[in-house]
Amino acid sequence: MADGPTVVNTGGGGGGGTAVAIVLAIIVIVGLLFFTGIINVGGGGGGSTDVNVKIDTPKIEAPKAGTPPAPTKTPSTAPAAPAPAPAPASGG
């Protein structure tokens, strides 16, 4: 009454190859990052980290003695402010 051999799949065949492929892919990616210089473990880098910045500041001189002060844009005598209007009487 046996119809043929009975096959029992234990599920231990395909998972190992996938895990090995993932680990190898991670190793290759990290190797490329080291090779291209994105990851720098040494920290040195030589002279490529030197930055020279030249800033030209304006020359400021103190006023010389005997020189009149520069004229201002506002007049020295401001016109008087108008007197305030009287308050309205309350009808209470």
C-alpha cells in the first residue's frame, strides 16, 4: 500500500547561501568605502585638511587733531513738537 517514498523537507537548504551572500556584500561595500576615502581610519589625510582663509579688513583710522567733525544728516536744532490737544470734557 505504499505509493512511493515519503520526502520530509526540514528547511535547512537555502538560508545559508543567502546569509553568506549578504555578509560578502557588506564586506565589499565597506572595502569600497575605505578604498575611495569616504571612511578614513588613519585620521591623517596629509595636507588636504589645511584651509587657508584670507580676509581683507577695512582700514580704520582715528580722526586727526584739529579736524572738524563730519556733518550729520539731522539738523542740530530739531523743531519743537506741537503741544498736545486738550482732553475732551466728560459729560457726566
